[in-house]
Amino acid sequence: MKDNDLSIGTVKFEPIDLDSRRARIAVMIGDKTFWGQGFAGEAMELLMKYGFDKLRLTEIDLGVIDKNEAAIRTYHKLGFQEIKRDLKVVEYDGILYDQVWMEFKCPLVV
């Protein structure tokens, strides 16, 4: 958080493939009191801008389980589109969920 230098989570590219100009983005807000306040989307937006502007990426992708509907809504708002779904492959609390793969393609490929 900017106001008090409190770390509430992480956002990162991993892996980054500069040859193909692609990266996978991951975000985690660990403190639940900060969920639903837009921090994940804001952090992702900043990192995506860096990826497209500085690293010259053309595509960013991510994976999320279908149980995480709030995250999927955030990713859609950022411009990610579902490209693939692996059915019932992620176990969480004893229940199998779909792994949803999404990607964002830079609109200005240079």
C-alpha cells in the first residue's frame, strides 16, 4: 500500500520469454482484509504496462481456478480472454475445479 509501505501481496511475471515476447502474470493478495478493494487489478495493470512498454511483450497469460469468480471478473475487466479450460484438475479443499487459462494480447504490436 502506498499510504504506509505495507506489503499486502505480490504481483510478478514468471516465466518471461523475451524471444517469443510472452510472459505469465501472477498476483496474490495475502491479507484478506484487502480483498475486493481493487489492489490486485491495479497492481496487474501497472505490471502489464511495464511488460508492454519496457519489456516489449506482445502477450501476457495467466491461470486461475474457476472457483475464484472475483479474480476472473477482474481479469476480464483488464482485457483478458479465456483461451482454454482444463476440466477438474485443481484440488482445493477436497473439491476438483477447472483450471482456466486466460490471455491478453497487446493491441499495439510493434
